[in-house]
Amino acid sequence: MNLTEDGNRDRDGDGDRDGGRGGPGGLPTPGRAARRPGKGMLSRRRRRERAPLRIRFRRNRGRRLRRLLHAFLTLLATLCAAAVVAYHLTSVPKPHPETVTQSTVFLDADGAYLGRRGPVDRQDIPLSAVPRHVQEAVIAAENRSFRTDSGISPKAITRAALATLTGGDPQGGSTITQQYVKNALLSPEHSLARKAREALIAIKLDRTRTKDEILEGYLDTVYFGRGAAGIQSAARNYFGVDARSLTVAQGAALASILNIPSYYEKAGSDPKVTAKLENRWEWVLDAMAASGSITAKQRAAARFPAFRFYPPGETEGQRQYLIDVAAKEAADRLGITEDRLASGGYSVTTTFDLALQDSATQLAQKHPGGEKGVRVHTAVVGMVPGDGAVRVLYGGSDYARQSFNDAVSGAVEAGTALDPFSEVEHAGEPLSKLLRKPAPTPLDLASVYATVAADGKYTGPYTVARITKEGRTVYRARPDGRQVLDEKEALVAGARSGAGPTPAAVAVDADADADVAAGSAEVKGFAIAGAGGGITRRTVWTTGYDGRLALTVALFADRAGSRKGTTVPAQLPNEPSPTEFAQRVAAGIWDAATSQGEAKGGARGGSKGASESDAGSGAAN
């Protein structure tokens, strides 16, 4: 039994040594268990003792910043690792087919642009064929840091990403490298994945190729408007010259067009568009002068260039007759199809004289035409005797309404046109075959008289002088002439025709108009022949020649046949006089050819004299 000092029993039996010693006031002191606070009391005490949020945030700020920094560095390292892996896994794709396809262009004998064939108006040229000032104009207009950047613009990428996420207007890459990747190597879709791939390819392209290689690819594929992809086609479509001939002003204009090509393509024909383009042109030139790409003198001398009219006029559409003939001949010479020729990127130099062709077009289209369903056709062929090069080939007034070429396919009645050869006994082939034709083409008849002009030497007509691809000549015409008439027979045939050897007098058949028979000055020097007589004349031939040119003009008429899609010969209208009109056309073309030849001869003579003078000066010095 436990007893306290006063002898009382310790009732709770805990043996506490205080022996039940009373607290203040004689009250018993609570036991250990009684003094321990409960859970609720502790929770309330802790809430009362917790520091304010501001103080706690300040206390934990360092720890939180360290956690954020660690998370950011981890994310950055992950993104960098992903970018490195993506860069190594990304390969530079090959250009898609649309940017590889090229058109074939046709030039006249002097190199003037005639037209093209192909699904895309584009031709590759080396960067060396693009003047330096044109290159710098494009850089000034599109990407002034091109020579030093890494191929991408972080600002442009961010801007494009935000536009894609927010549904804004599509944003393009600002660098030339990115534009080349987008235009030539990737699809045109707008997505973040494609944009990221574009940036990776641009960086890789910049690290694996030279800036000149990238610029060359860009200039060969970028769209300039007017259907022209690439600087070469743009130079021809806007200014009618090759890229290598572009001036400082023209190069800056083309560079300015790249901003909105579909809008600026009407420059020169739309005053509002032209004025806006001129303002941008000034801005590009100022940038070039500031960077030292051009001198202050070049900047001051620059004048806003004149543009070719757009869309093309009727004269250019008429030239499709020439391109049809030349394309068929070029494909035959190369042993390929015309479709393959059109997409092969060839440059076909023809034998045509574009200035003479335009003169023929203007003269031939002055005929008022027939009446009551009668359609009058005019065909003109001019070729070089002894060589066979076709200089003029007028096959119709409107290619859009009639693609049939009257000059090479219009087989019409010869009538008395071949009578001067009736006494020729020993004509070799192929002349003898042509003389037996009851319905020769105007090209056939021109070939016959060209043989007479060449003293009996026949050379087959041709329209393709040279074909090149990527600067390499793949075909060159080599005329093969053969003696098919002896010189005496050729002289007799020419004398009987009254057309040569140099047009100096007019000989007409019995049915020619009286005023023409009298020999007016306008038609002097050309023979007249044809089929039908008097008011029933169905065909009129006019022919003249000398040693430089054999020229034939043919007039004939037709009307719709009884069966759909067919035609039958018809009477030529009497007003204007068909014989007089034919000779007037021939005389006009002949005058143009003569004056043009003299001008070229004078220019060659002047150049020669200048060269000799320079040589003499050099020797004197």
C-alpha cells in the first residue's frame, strides 16, 4: 500500500513522488497526462503561430527560384537535344517536279524573244549569267543580311508561329534561304511542323552549300508574276531581254516586284500599279546605294524602266504560227517529242526576222476580208536563196481563231504560178516534184523561186538555226544545197517569170488588173500569177527575188462546205483588187527588208571601221 506523507492513500496508484502535494490554494497538482494538451489545441496553436504568406514566400523564394531554374535548364537541354537530333535526322530534299520543269524558249535570228512552250515559264541559268547589280538588288529588297545570316530569321519564325496559332494571315520566311526552301523544296501548306522543318532545312542548306549556290537556286525558282518563274523568264516577260542584259534600273524593278508579284505584274499598263512599284523601286535603289552595291553616280543616273505591255497583244499571239513550225522542226532534229521539247529547258534560235515578220503582219492584216461567209487568207513566205533560212512566215491573221498555218499547209491552186518552168527539161529532185504539184503551198512556191535566185541550187527551207541547253549547243543547222537546174535554165525561168534576178519590172498574166499591168511604182518588181480569171479569180500569187531574199505572197479564199467542218474554194472579192493588194504587201515587205539590210550593213561597216580605227590608234601608240 502506498501512503502519502500525511498518511493518505495514493488513490490513483500512480506513485507520483509529489505525494499529492497540493498546488496553489491547497489544490492538488494535475498529473503528467492531465498537463499534455489535446490535438485540437495544438492545431489551433499552430494556426495562431503560422507566419504570414508574404513572409513565408520570402523565406522560400530562393528555393522556388532554384526549382524553376532547374526546370528551365532541363527543358532547354531537352529542346536543344531534340533540335540536334532533328537536325541530324533532317535531310535536304530534292526540288519538287514543278521547280525542275523548264520551258523551251524561241528566239529570232538576232536573239530577240519570240515566245515559249512548256507548262511552266522557267529556265535555269547559272548565277554567272546574272549581273552582280541584279543579285544585289534582290538581296536589298528581300534579305539584306543574306550574305552573313545562318539561313533563318528567329523573328520571322516566331511571327509565323504566332500567326499560325492565332489564325492570323500566313507569314513567310524572311530570309532568301527560307524562301528558296519553301518555294522549291517543300509543299506550300501552312503548319507549325512544316515551318519547323523549313527552318531546319534552311540551316542545313546554309551550312552545306555556298551563298552563291543558294542564291542561284532562289533566282531560278522564285515567282515574278506574268507567269514567269525565275530571273531569266522574268527578264524576257517584263523587258524582252536576257537576264545578262538587265540594267541597274531593270534589275531593281524586278527585285521590287518580288514583294507582291501578282499585283505588280501589270506595271506599265496600270498607272496605279506602276506608281506604287516606282516608289518601292526608289527604296531598293537607295538601299543599294547605302550598302555600296552601286555608286552614287549610278543611283543618280537610274531612271524607272519601260515595261512590255501586259497582257500580250495580238501581234504576240500571231507569233504562235512561227513557234508551231519551229517547235516541230526542233523536235524532229533532236529526235524527241514536242511535249518533251517543251519541258526540256531548250533555247531554240530560229531563222525568223522578227522586225520583218511584224511588218508583214501589219501589211497583210489591212485586207478588209470577204463578204457573205467568204474568208480571205493571206500567206507570206520569205527565205534566203541558196541557204534555205526562212525569214518571214505569215500564216494567218489570228492564231486564236485559226491555228491552221496557211503559209506551210495552205495547199492552193497553182494556176499560172509555175508556167515559167514549163520548158525546164532537166530539173533534179526535189524541185521536179514541186513543179508537178497542182496545189503547192506558199512555202513550196517560195522554195522554187529561191532555187532560181540561187542559179539553180536548191536548199531545203528550215526555221531552226541552233538549239542549246544549259549553254551547250546540241544542234546547229548545216544547210545542204544541191544543183537541180543548170544556170541557163534557171536564168530562162527567171526571165519568163519577170521577177528576177533583181525585181525591176512587173510581169502579169492575161487576167491581171489593168492598173497593175500598167506597172505602178508601188508594185514594181514582182510577178503576178494565179488561178481563175477575171471576176472568178480564186488564187493570186505574187513573187519577187534577188540574191538575198525570195519573197512570195499568196491570196486565196474559201467558204464553209456542205458538210460540217469542211471548206471549199471561193472567189476572191474584187474590192480591193486582189492582185494590187498582194503586190502592195510584197512591195512593203521588200522595202522593209531592203532598208533593214542596208541599216545592218551600215552598222557592221561602222563597227568594222571603228575597230580598224582603234587598231590603228593602238598601233600608233
